[in-house]
Amino acid sequence: MQISIVLQNLGHGGVRDSEGERRDRWPLILERLADAAPDVLLLNECNHWAENGHERLGRAARDLGLEALPLSPSRSGYATAMLYRRDKLGPWLFWNPDFSDEFTHGMAIAGFDVGLPSLLTVGVAHITPMSKIKAMIEAETFAVRGYRAGPFGVLGADFNYPPFGSLASPESMLIYNVARRFKDPLGDPPHVPNTDVAQIMAENGYVDAMVHLHGKTSNDQLLGRTGKSDRIDWILVTSPVAPALLNGRILDTPAEASNHHGAAVTLDTDLIDVENLWNYG
């Protein structure tokens, strides 16, 4: 079975622009997401989506023809959300936002029975941009929770930090982003990206889907930026899932939909490695 997984930061809930002025961008966001035809949709910055009886979450489910899981608890109000195609994945069998309150913006994971020896775990999070120390702690927690239902995992997040191979330029960043996204922020110019978050996820067995697909296709568009200055929105998979990655793309149209580009990958569950798997013992 082929599954399309899409990650998108809405930017202030899709209801305000980057200057904080009220502007409903949902029609543009919907155009972008509908074009990607997600079976699983992972959203960041769903602020205001719980208002009026979760009106905006319900609108998203209706307009996309997806079923919505509950918004994750969020101390900042910038919640994460997950929607999925029930007629393909079946009903969710696991939904766990435990430890979401340890994240600035929120985190949750779900589990689906797609015919594997254990559930396919899908997680969504938004790693804090305000502290590189706390970001590492959040990344550690997200990595562990991704294995909650077994070895078959997909995680999507606005990780807010440079990936391996980052080509970010400090000239395109605000000073506080330079202070966190470079190891040498006082350099002239700074030139050592802070890849600590990427390192944590790799050490925990996660594979960057776009890097993996770039290795197979040499398509440089897969490594394009998703934020203003770098590729900070990543879809990661556990090692057994990596062979199942078929294709991916950056979602950048309509350009006005969000201040973040989206990311989309397709995986074939029949190609997931089910041999020589670890267990809890």
C-alpha cells in the first residue's frame, strides 16, 4: 500500500500573516495540500484551531476529506495536528499526546495497522526555536516516543534547526536565529551550522527522508529550503521504513500559502523491512 505523508507549518494558524495582521490563508493552504493529496497530514502552528468548538480543525477535515485526531496540548497555543485518510489506513488504534506539555508547542503520536508485525507509528511535533538546549531535550523525547508502538515509525516536525549539509547563510537570518542555528554565532561570518538536533535524531536511528531520496535520485530540489533560510521542516523515518520511500517533493505553491514550504513523501508499506527487527525483550 502506498501512503502519502505531508508536513506543513501553517504559519500563525493560517489566520495571520508573518507580521501578525489578520489574514485567512486557508484557501491557499487548502490548494497546496489538496494538490499533495495526503493520506496522513502533519500540521504545525495550529493556533486558534481549538476556538469555536475546534471550528478550523473541523473545516480542514471537511475540506480535505480527512479524519482529524485531537489537537495536541500546547503550552504556547501553537498546537500540532494530525489528520488521516480512514478509508486507506483504517481507524487509528493508538493516539498518545503524553509528554506534549514538555514541548513548547506540542507533540503527539498515532498508530495504524497497515499489515506490519506492529503498528505504523506516525508522530508530529514542533521543536522550540527559542533555546538550543531545550530543543535538544525535545528532540530526544520525540525520538523516543516515535518508537512507542514498535520499530516502524514516521516523524514530521518543524525542527527549527539545520539539517546535515545545511547551506544556510547567516545574512538571511535574524540575530537570534543565528545565535541558535550556528555553533560559532560570533564568527565573521558564522559558518558552522548547529546540527545537534539532526545528530540526536540520527543517533536514535532516524533517516532524513529527503536526504535518503536525494541519494537515490540526485534531485537537488528535495533539499530545498522550507523556511526562509534553511530546510528546517523534516520528515524522518526509522531504518526499517527507509527502503519503502518512493519519492518526495517540496511544496511551494501557492507561494503565499505559508511562510514555510511543505514537504511530502510517498512510501510503500510492502517495501518496509520486517526482518531482523529489535524488540523490547
